[in-house]
Amino acid sequence: MAKVLIIDDELETLEIHKTYLQAEHEVFMFQSGAEALDQMTKIAPDIILLDIEMPFKTGIEATAIIKRQLPRTRVVFLTAYDRFEYAVGALRSGGDDYLLKPTPEADLRDLLHK
């Protein structure tokens, strides 16, 4: 069972992804990037799913912090933005994957089984 931390400022998105994953994984959710970054070392997640556009810090800025503090944690961006420059920035910041929202349940399950 993997520990999955989901960071998204949209409560509906958090709830949908939690529903998809909670049967097979331990899921933690945060609407605030600041709160998630504060708690992540205590949680020590295996994977972090995060939105690219959030208040406080963008997902790209947060990934740089995540990778410094938890270098083995995989980071996957979930975003509604289909912009090349976002995808490049996400990967350059240390992100491991980039999925578009709405993300089908099968895509999330496949990602976590890799």
C-alpha cells in the first residue's frame, strides 16, 4: 500500500482522486500547498499528485522543495493546463509525470502500479 499525498486547491478534485485511490492506498489530501509542504516530511509519501496552478506556490515551485526534502518521492502533476511550457517546467523541476484533468480513474491506477 503506497502513501499518496494529493495537493489541489479544488476540493471536488481532491475527493474524486481520493475515491479512486483509497481502496488500495493510504491517501492524504491538502487544499493548501503551504500546509502540504509543512506536513509532507511527517507523512513521507511515496508519491505526490499536485496541481500546477495553486495559491501560495505553483506546483513547479513546490516540486523543487519536495525533491530537496524527499528526493525519493515521485511527483506527478495533475493539471487542466495543456501548455507545453508547463509540461517542460514540470519535468525540469523534477516532476516524474504530467497528467491532464479530468484524469480518468484507470490512468491514476496505472500510474500508481508502475
